Amino acid sequence: MKRFHHRHRTAVLDMTTIAAVILSFFSALLLFSLRWLMNTWSELTVDEVLYHLFAPLQGTSTAMVHEYILKCAIPAAIIAIVIIAIFIVCRHKQNYRKLVTLALLAAFFTTGFTVVDAWDDLDIGTYIKSQLETSRFIDDHYVDPKNVTLCFPEKKRNLIYIFMESTEVTFADQASGGAFPQNTIPELTKIAEDHEDFSGAASTLNGGYAMPGATWTMGAMFAQTSGLPLKISIDQNAMDSQKSFFPDILTIGDILEKQGYTQELMLGSVGYFGGRKLYFQTHGSYAIKDFSYWKNQHKFPANYWVNWGFEDRKLYEYAQEELTRLSSSEQPFNLTMLTVDTHFPDGYVCPLCPTTFDEQYANVYACASKQLSSFLDWCKQQDWYADTTIVISGDHPTMDHDFCDDVPENYERTVYTAYVNAAVQPVRAERRDFTTFDDFPTTLAALGVDIAGNRLGLGTNLFSDVPTLSEQFGRAKEKEELEKKSALMEQLGQIDEQAAIESKEAKELKEKQKKEKAAAESRAAAENHK
């Protein structure tokens, strides 16, 4: 009987030991992960933390994955190994049980500390409150494009819409309206000054504010082309799991398709990531010319992969080819592009990048500024330029934390905005307070489209004298309301949550199989080497 009780106590202690090791590992991983997220991303929100913690790795930059492993997974594993070593050494000592208990308490304390720290840093209390509240702000102020009369000019203008990854007004010098002592985007600054950024008579740059639901790439592209925030009940970039992408809304792609436009989306990353392919194909029948497309065109070696796919200098080169082809047709065209070199952390250094600045990210932005300027100069030399409007817009503020460390807290960070060769001029020569929702109707107006009421979605035509929602209610009030739930967005989204769960599980299985295959090939190579 005593032997039974001894074995029972030993078994219980063994289970407690295993629990202590597992909890220690995951509490350390949680702590390191949160610290890494907070130190890597700037102005991080709870929604973004949840996304980055649970999003699948497919389509993600390998550099980011390696950095996470190095700064989070390995340190947590080392802590677990040290604890295991201590347990082995002290296994038969009298105070072993107390040691295990201490390890458990330390794990619970670390987890509690992480939660409390996150509660303050991420303002979780406000987030929880907003998730429990429903606002009618979107419901009351959404203007359905289906109910608006749109009159296109007899000769339709072409559109080139360039989403510049993580590009802000912030990166200009302070004299130009930025927040940096030295201008990292001088060419982009000059483009905005020479064309339209809705700064009125002011000598400083102006840009659109990225509201909740528009602070990551898919959300930003959705906001600027539909006038709505991407408020969904699944992971932010899980829309590729859906069969439809807000099927009942009317976007700029839908509108231009009905007017006979040929439409393409060009990007150097994989198109399916975040649901980009689904969105642009179902709203405008865009031809998706992404990393996979150009790989199949044998534009680069089959094993080529840098950063998120291929670099921007290739994107601009291929875009010139596409524009030459598109312009040979009688149909108007819409070429939408998404750059990627300036994605955090620190951007991708290509052979064109200067070494002007001490920080790598600043040099990457300087390179992006020059490349865009060169591309625009090429466009201006083409016969089709006179009938083409070019919109250049940052997709969202950068998520790189340390790059903006010295930006004053009271500085309002906005995405870069420039309308080039628009068909109209602003009615009001005043500086506008606007969000990226306003790009939707403003882009159509820049093509010479007459918009009854000058409002679409949550956006306002900035060329008109109609006030934006930010000008009516104030930016802070608009942001506060958009953080809350919306019955209309739930109705429009038609989200299949089960499909998202199944898709996530399938992606995780595929990722596991990919790792197992790589490990098997590595072992086989080692055996052959012997």
C-alpha cells in the first residue's frame, strides 16, 4: 500500500513537473512575443496583436519569421531547457517539490505580469468596451454607391493607382510637414507639392488618416476602393478563406468594370494573401499579376524569392511593359499596383538603394521615393499620359516601431497622398481633414466622373466643397465610433467563420508538412554526403 502511495505521489509530481516546464515555456514565449510585437510594430492595436499572433505564415516575409524565432521562440526554449536541467540536477533533493511549485508560481506570475503590461500598453479595457458596444455611425453615414448617379465623361480617362507600402507624410522633413529632421522622401515630397494633396495654400504636405479597419494592407486597399473599414469577425488577413468578399457592396472596381475598363492588380508578393486576389477578382474582374504570375512567365529563376516575393524595381519594370500593352487597346484601363520594399521591419535593400542615412529603413524609403519618381517621369513621356490620372497613396502607416521613436506624440501621422494629372481642380483652396475612405469618391472625381452628392461609402469627394466625416464630427469622434461594432458591416460582410477556421487548420497542416518535407530532404542530403 505504501509503495502504491509512493508511486502515486511520484506520478503526480512528474505530471506537475511536466506542467511546470510547459507553462514556463509558454509564459516566456508570451512575454517575449508581446515585447517583440510592441518593439517591432508602432501604434499597435489589440486587433493587430491578435492577428499577428494567430495569422498563418503562408505569404509572410521569411525575414520576419526568422526574427520571431530568434527573438521569441529560441529564448523561451532556452528558459525551458534551463528549467529542465535544474529539475534533473535537483530531482532527488529534499526541496524538489518546492522547486517545482516555485517554477509554477513564476510561470503564473510572468503570465500575469504580461497581461497587466499588455492591458496598459494596448488599452485593452477600451478595446473590450468597444467590442461590447454597437455604433450606428457607419449605418447612418454610409452612402451606398448603388443609389448614387455617376456620370462619366464621354472620353474615359485611364487610371494608375499605386499603393505604396507603409508610406507616410511623416518621413518628409519638418519644413515640408513631416516629422523627420532630414527628408527621406524628397522626390515624393516634390510630386505632392507639384500636384494635388489637398493641402490648400499651405506649404506643408497633407495626407489621409488611416482609421480603424484600414491600418494593414488588405484593410487599406479595401478602404480606399470601397470607402469602408474592413471590420470582420475573423483574422484580419483570413479573407482568403471566404467564397466571397463583401459581395453586396459596390467598389471602384465594380464601377469601372461596368464602364468597360480593363483592370489589373500588380504586386510582387503572393496575391491570395489576406484575400487580395479574392477581393479584386470578385469586385472588378481584375487580372491578378502577382509573384506567382510573373514566376510562371519565367521573368526570374524558379527558386527566386526575396523579402515578400520580388522587389519593386522588377514591379516597375513589368508595369511599364503592361502599360505599353494596355495602352494599345481602345478600352480604358485601370492598373493598380502595390509596392513592397518598404514593408517593415527595416525594408528590403535592393541594388538601387543609397547609403545616405545611418538607418537602413530610411535608405529604403529614399530608394522607393526615387523609383516612384522615375516611374512617374516615364509615364509622363508616354502618349497615353494626357488621358491618364495617377493616384499615389500610402496604404497605411508603417508598423515599424523604432523608426518612428523620435516622432512627437502629438504629431498626426497620415499616409502619403498625391493625385497626378487629375481631370478637375479642388473647389476649396483649403487644407482638408480627410481619411483614406475619401480616396474612393475622390479617385472617381479625378477621372472626371460627376458624383451626385459627392459622397460614396464613408468617403467624400475632396475636389468638392462637401465636408468630410472627419471635418463634420472630428477625427477623434470618427475613430471612436469606428472602433465599435456595426450591424451594417456584419450584414455586408457575410463572413463564414467556420470556413475561416477550417482554412486556418488546413494552412497549419500544409505548413507542418512543408517543414517535415524540408527536414526529410535535409536528412537525405546529410546521408548522401556521408
